[in-house]
Amino acid sequence: MVKYNFKDDYSEGCHPNILKKLSETNFDQQDGYGDDEYSREAKELIKKLIEKEKAEIYFVSGGTQANLVIISSVLRSHESVISVSTGHIASHEAGAIEATGHKINSVDSPDGKLRVDDICKVLKEHELVPHMVKPKLVYISDSTEMGTIYKKEDLKELSDYCKNNDLYLFIDGARLGPAISSIENDITLKDIAELTDIFYIGGTKNGALLGEAIVIINKKLKEDFAFHIKQRGGLMSKGRVAGIQFLELFKNDLFFQLATHADKMAQKIKTGLEEAGYSFLTDSPTNLILPVLPDKLIKEMQKIYGFHMWGNFDDNRSTIRLITSWATKEEAVEEFISDLLSFNIY
């Protein structure tokens, strides 16, 4: 039995405030399908935070569902989405996007971030109209699947390019909390609302039992969106379950407090390994880090801790993925560092 699991940021249930509120409101009769008072109040909190009163907000159960509903609603049958190869839609969603009939134009990125040059290259490769798919949507995630984040300058550059080239910009925000709460971040939710057409805020990986909040900014993407959610099985009859959770998360900055803790725990591990002379695949300032360790050391650590393998780095080293959460105990982090250093394998 492992001492502690660093595989993901959703191994625990949810923050006690959420459980308490769910229990307190359990017998309140409310309208279904997101028309309950808690969902309405949560949506108003988010609108106030992003300073977009006309934004439309929908709650769905998970990240893959959010990506599927958003992308399939935005794209017409001949249009495609641009993503890095490590993007969740390209690597961990069982072909959900392709199953809707849309191609993913995948590009490689050493740090998981998409850049204007990447988009430009895809557009040039698809100039043979009407014989090729038409790239229409740009998909990025913040933080990325490699733990890196987009700075405001990065996002503005992408946003400007998309506007100038008639493309939509979409942010997968499954780990938006840790991205925004990172000590290196300079983007606010308001900035994201200004610079994107559509995005979502992840609750599942930041203290909620489940749930993502889809935020639609672009007026063109709002029309009939509710139909797409219903058709894709995303419209929850007990919408209050998600609404209550986001209401609690965005009261008194709990959402950001939980994300800050997750980041701090991962960065503590990162500092400990750096001081011991170990390197990382990316320079991640969030709750997802990718240490490069000797295979012998990894084998020993796998006996006592849970984590995912990322891939081989060279002949005798591999990269592992460590993720901390809102509930990760500092003692567990300290013990992990101590155990790893005790093997002293180089």
C-alpha cells in the first residue's frame, strides 16, 4: 500500500464548505436544469468577477464533457480545431472530438504551450480550399498538460492573431485555478474574459466534487448553446449540485485559496528536488511538475508512492508526473522529499 498518491488533483472528495452547503440545502425544493437559486447566484458571482454581465454561463459535470460540448457547438462540419499534441483533447479524450466528425490539427510543443507560429503553420498547410478542412478554433489549456502557464503577453498575442484571422480562441480551464494562482501568473479571470471567445473554469480539480463552469463571451457562440449541452448529455436535472459548489468556491475567494495551496505543495517538492540536483522536463510554476529522475530511483519510489510515468528521458532516466491538490498535506510532501533523497541514487 502506497504512503500517498500524487497521481492527480481529484483523488479527494471536496472541500468541507461544499459538503456543508450541500447538506444544509438538501431538502430545499429547487427548479431543475440549472434554474435553481444557487446556480443563478453562482453565475452572478462569476460574471461580477470577470466583469462581463452579458456572459452566458453553463455548468457541466467534467472537463472532457465541456471540451466536447464546446468544440462540437462551435465548429461546422468542415471545420477543425488546432491544439498542441499534449493537449487533453488530442491525447486523453478517447477520440471524443474526432467522434463528432471534427479533425484536430495537432502540433508539437516542448512545453505544452501553443504559439502564433504554430497556428500560422497550420493555416498555411490548409490553404487548398475546399479540399482540406478549415481550421476555425484554437484550443489551449491553462495550465497546460505539462504544468506551464500562459502569461498575459502570450494570451494577448494569441487573441490578436485569432481576431485578425477569423479564428475563435478557447481555453480549457480544468486547472485554471492553479494557473491563475501561480506566483508567476499575471493574468486575471477578467483578462481571460477580455481575450478569449469561450473558456471554462474547472471545479473538479480544484476542490469540488465535480463540475466545470463554461463561460461564453462571444455573442456568436451563445446561440442555441443550451441545445448542444442537452444533446450531448450535459444538462443535469439536479443542476443545483454544480451550482452550490461554484457558489461556495467563489464566495470569499475559496477557489483561489485552494489553488494556491496546491501550487505551494508542488513547488515545495520542486525546490527540494532542485536543491538535490535533479532537473525537470518543464519549468512549471503550478501544481503539476515533471521531474526527471534515474530509473532505479523511480522504481524504488513506485513501491511507496503513487504517481504517473510521463516517458523516457534518456537511457537511464525517465520523467514522472507529480500533481498536488487543494487537500495535499504538507507532511506528505516533506516525507516524499525525504524518502526520495534517502535513496541517494544518481
